[in-house]
Amino acid sequence: MSSCVPGQHRSLGPSISKVRSLKYDSSIWSNELVELFLKVGNKNANSFWAANLPLEEDLHSSASAEQRATFIRRKYRERKYRRVLEDVQDLEQLNQALCAAVVMPEVLQTMALVFSGADVMCATGDPTFSTPYLLAQRAGQKLQMEFLHQNKLSDFPRLEQWSENASPSDASLFMDGFLYISSGPAKMTLDRRGRDGEHMARRWCTLEGGFLSYYESERSPSAIGRVDVTEVISLAVSNTETMTGAGAVFTVELYLQTERVLIVGAETQETQHDWIQALTKCFVPSKVEGLVRKDSELIGRLHYKEGHDLYHWRVGWFMLEGSALFFSSGDEEGEEEVLQLKQLQELSNTTVVQNMNSCFLLQLTVYIHGFSKMDFTLWHSAITLAAGTDGKALSDQQLTKNGVPIIVDSCIAFVTQYGLCQEGVYQRPGDPGRVSLLLEDFTRDARNVKLRKKEHQLEDVTDTLKSFLSQAEDALLTKELYPYWVSALDEKDEGQRVKKYSAFIESLPKINRSTLDALLQHLYRIQQCSHLNRMPSEKLASVFSSCLFQTQGQTPQEISVVHDLISNYVTLFSVSQRCLVFFVSPSMRPTELAETALSMKNVTFNADDFWTTFEVIENGELERPLHHSEKILEQVLEWSSLDCPSSAFLVIKKFAEAKRVADGKGSFIKSDYLKFSDGSSKLLSGHRFQDKYVVLRAEKLLLYRDIKSAKAEKSVQLKCVKCYLGLKKKLKTSVISDLP
């Protein structure tokens, strides 16, 4: 058709759009072909190809060559803006509609059907006029004949390939356009956001057959460089602009098995995304294409082993998106796993047999190592960054496995252990300098901050908690809900107010809800001991109202809301009424605690019943009856060494096995094969459970290599052992990254 004026684009479709001028040679162009051009035209063609083109994505006269190429690719190759034909469900219906259309003069309908995937050479069912072309010839439709003739070799995607849910494998293997290519060897840096783009040159690039080739210009006959994309082991995406001599570009880094890094840059994020989709298709298998997400920062393959099999290394596929690490084994039956890196419990490096290792403790045990030092450094840096604190929002903080910011959980645990009975707790001011330093330490790396009685003052910890809540990006109760919280006070009936509060709590973001739960539980405990600390819920509400609402003053309305929340914590969060909070003396034993709790609850029991105190850890997964000689307070203080102190609690209940144990006479011997791990070694082998023949005899636990062994490999004194009953659903995670 005619050459385009500035701001326009060719739109007649694959075959017809190749014509560049209205001036024609009659020896080459037939009258029918010229008439077809005039019949179709840009406007009519665009009624199909650009029927759903958003105004903001239309091409403008100021568009660069790269933007024009991207637009044309999306319009014709990806068919992003095409008109969707109604009442056409499959290829058979398309072909039937085509056979009906070619005998009519409306060539635009034929064009829409062919460009939607109808087969130009489909069988018509007529033995004499066996193709659509012959049907058009019989009907004397010369324009239809010309159109079918020009497109007889066209191969358009079938109807099922137009689906919006089509996987990346349905896209074309071919891509071309201008990109910026690194002209020299890439230097590895821990912070990829600081890439230097001075050595990137603008090249014409093609992606075909799994090879990325780049040329001096679009007219160059020979490539000056070529990369086999199937050798890519990791692809890293930069969402920030890298400055080059010609301006800013958005880069993608390809890490190859040859320990080489190729950096390519696009002028726009849209073009960058198109190339990412095409490149990942070349090296990511179809079984894990679900990992290919638009906002992913890093995707690739790593060696790994996980909790189900810690003895064999396999190759899996990993993708980092924000603070979530997705991974898949690539097996058809394997499910995609998601690791929330903000909830990572520990990150450490060790050296084992000249290999670099990096240990990550999460909720699922996974060990990973890279193919080379280069991609190991890439993944280690990215995971470390994603697992750290990167802002003032609650969701930016390092979290416990219960989804509570570690700073909140640690401060609460410290105050519970050392301040529950301190008069005026949360009212006494801390030292501003020490509070500022402690808050800075938590912000830098909350996982490595351990609050200890000898090193930290109670007032500094309480002020740190209040400062964090006051300085968070949004109020814990959210500023958006402020008028709703206050308006609930119009209800004079407390029960009606609580119902409204419950609805507001449910509408909070998940992390706000879990944090509010932990904080109100803590304040509820404080006010339960107000006869000792002189801090009833009214005083606590006065202290915390400005923190929870992030207001400058303390209005009576805000204080009243927080007072309601503290007083009604049990109802608002459906807490079991079995929980009791009361003063525990340093000398109190398990039996005394049980008797005190039972008397407070008015529970009657028989003389033969044996009630005692159980210690429960790991959120209820493990428990043990405390020995009658143990001191309650000493045991509770030991919880500070747990990864999540708030996951431990005490329970009073009957000990059904006590009488049978007490009635046992004589020596007791038991033996069996068990799996054993003492966790003493820091090497990988130290984390494995090994089969041992275990004998319990004379207050000792004897471990033998097998039943035939005459000498025990290890002897454990039972008086030094704490035995827990239960089953841990998930062991603490280890993700170990190392080099081959």
C-alpha cells in the first residue's frame, strides 16, 4: 500500500503490507491486486489489526525506531490488538466460515478469517472445487481470488494460539530489533544496580533458533557476535535505568555456563519485557514456564536438594520476585514451592573443602549451590538483599515465621521476661542515644540482634518498640481506617463496638493483623499483672494510642479505642479461655503452678489424678511434662534462646503416663533401630539423620552402629536430656548455596 506518513504505521497485514508505493508496474502488479489494495486500505485493515488498541499504546510520530519495531511486532506477530471473531470456537468453524465468505464480494471478512488462523488451503468438501480459491473462482470473485493467491503460503497461528492464557512457548521463536550490547568483559559486582553502561554499543540483534546474534547495523551481512541462549544458566533483570553514551537503557544480564556475562539493554521497559519473554523461552523448559513472571528479578537453574532427600543433588529452577523465592524441580508431578525470604531465620557462610557455602534457614529445608563462582555470587547477593530490611513499611521488615516483624517480636519477648512485673513499664523513658542505636541495629539486620538482660536496659527496649511503631510507613491500625475506628465509639454498647472492631481488624493487611495480634496479646498480659506493674489497660492505651494511630497528640477518642482493643483482646482474636496469666515466684515448681491454676479455674479433680505443667514449643508441635524438681521461671527464661520465643507457652493438664511410670519396678531396658542426629557438626553430613541401634539402660541412652556392634559409639546421660513428645511438621530450613 502507500508509504506511511509520519505518525502512521503499515497495517494491511503480512502479505499485503510489503508493498511500499502506489506507483506500480503493470507488468508486475495486476489490476486486481491494485484494486485489492484500494479496497482494503489502512483504515479497513486496522479495523482488524488495531481493533483493541489502547490509546496510550498507539504509535506516535516521535517514536524511536526501536519503539516502532516493538509496536509492529506486538501488532502483527503477537496479534495483541486484533479483533476477536465472535461465534467461532475452533479451526473447523473458521474454515467453514472461510468457504462461505470467499463466494461473496466482502473481501474484508475473508481477510479477518485468514488472519485469525483459517486454513487458506482447507478442504471444502466439494470434489471439483476442493479449495477456497476454486470456490471464489466459480463465484467470479476476482478480489477474493487475488487475496487467497497472495496468502496461499501464509501460516498464521491457529485459533487456540490466540488465547490470552497462552504460554510463552506459543510465541514466535524469532525476534529482532536494536539493543545495547556490552562490548567488553563484564565485571561482577555484588550490587548489580550500579552497572556501568559506558561500554555498551547499539547493535541490530536477532534471536532465531535459540541463538542471539548481533550486527553492526541492520544492513550488515555478518554477525559480529553470537550467543547460544540454551547455555544460559541465569537471567537477571534490572528495573532501573543504566546510563549509556546514548542515554538510559533497561538491561538484562545473561549468565552463561562458560562463566561469561552478556549484558543487553533496551530503550524501554516494554521492549525489555518482550526480549525477556523470548530469551527465557529459549532456556527455560515448558514444564516450569509458570516461573516466568513479568516482575521477576532473577530466574535460572541451580543444583539443589531438599528435605525429602538430602543425599542427592538435583538441578532445579528458581525465580526471585520481590522477597519471594519460587522453585520447581521441573518434574511433572513436582509442585512449585514458594519461600518467603523475609521470614528467613539465618544466613551464614562457611568454607567446606574449598567450596563456598551459604546457609539459609527458612520453613522448608533446601540446599542450593551454583554452577560457578559467578552465578553463586549473583544468587547469594540477590537472596541476601531480598531477605533484608528495605524500607519502613511493615512488609519491608524481616519477619518471624508467624509473619510478625522480628523487632516487634524480640522487644515483646524481652519485656515479657524482664518487665512484666516492673512498675510503670512502658512509662519510663529510655536513653535517646541508646534507643536510636538499637533501632538502627534492628533496621540493619533484625535477625542478628539478640536482646540480653546484661546488655540492654528495659526502658530502652520499650522505647525502641514504641519508636518503631510510630515511625513505620503507615500506622499499624492504618490511617485509612482512622475515621472508622473512632466512629465505632458512637456505639454505647461495648459488644456492638467489639463487633465493629472485629470487622476493621479483618480488613487490615495480613501483616498488620498478625502484628496487632502479637502486640495486643502482650499488652493484655501486662494489664493482667497490673496489681504488680501498676499498668492497667487505661494507662497502656494512653501510652500506645499515638503509636498505633501515628498521631501527634493523644485524643480521648484514640485512647478509648485502644483501651477497648486491649480489654477485649480475648474476644477480638478468639483466644482460648484456658490461658491464664499470674505471678510466678522464682521458686515455683510445676505441681504448685498446676494447683494454683486449677484453683483459679475452680476445677475439681480426684486424688488419683496427676495434674502437672507441660512446656510447649514450636507452636504446639512439641511438648514435655516438666520434671517435679524444675523451676518454672528458670525454664521460661530459657525460651529467649529459641528462634521464636513467642512460640513457646505452658499448659496445665493431666499426665496420664505418670502413674504407670511411678509404678514401674526393677531395671528397665528397651532397644530398637532409630534415626539419630546430634547436630554437632557444621558440615553437611552433620545435618543428616543416621540409622543407629539405640539401647535404653540404667539411665543411659547407648548408641551402636548396628545390633552386632559390641561397643557403643555414644553414651548419653538421661539426666542431661529433655525429651519432647510430638512431631515437627516442618524442620527449620537450610538453604545451602555453594560452589561445585
